[in-house]
Amino acid sequence: ARVLEVAKRLSLQAARGEMVEKEGCERHREPLKVFCKDDGAFICVICRESRAHRSHTMLPVQDAVQEYKGQIQAHLQALKEDRDKLLELREAEMRRSW
């Protein structure tokens, strides 16, 4: 669930793409170049050094996108396999009831 929540945020922010980067940090007006894994948010370099984020796990934005993209694809594949199994069971059950 947490991965999907972060993925939604990433895709929403990626969809806004240039706007997010141009707008930058609301507080410091710096480009958002770092992803805070603990908060699931893009932050600027100045925010990264703040007390609020200092002990958090950080990734460059592109690395975060690739990491979560890989996780989402793995979860999607597992869900597709589960769906296929359920469809097979449903079909077998329908044949049996006919």
C-alpha cells in the first residue's frame, strides 16, 4: 500500500514534471532534486539538511523513480498472475456447475 501511495505521488508529480521542477521548493524556491523515502516526497537540497529530514533516507529523484518503477512492475506482475489463477478457477467452477 505504501509503495502504491508513493507511486501515485511520483506519477502525479511526474505528470506535472516541468512545473514541479520550475516551481521548486515552496519554502526555499530551490529545485526539487532529492526524494525523501521516509516522507515519500520530493524536497530541495536545503530541506535535505534540515532537522526534519537529516536522519531520513534520501535518493536522487531519478533513482527514486527507477526504484519505485521496478517495485510497481514486480507487484503488477504478481497481481496479473493472481488474476490469471482466479480466472482459471472461476472457469473450472463454471464448467463444473454446468
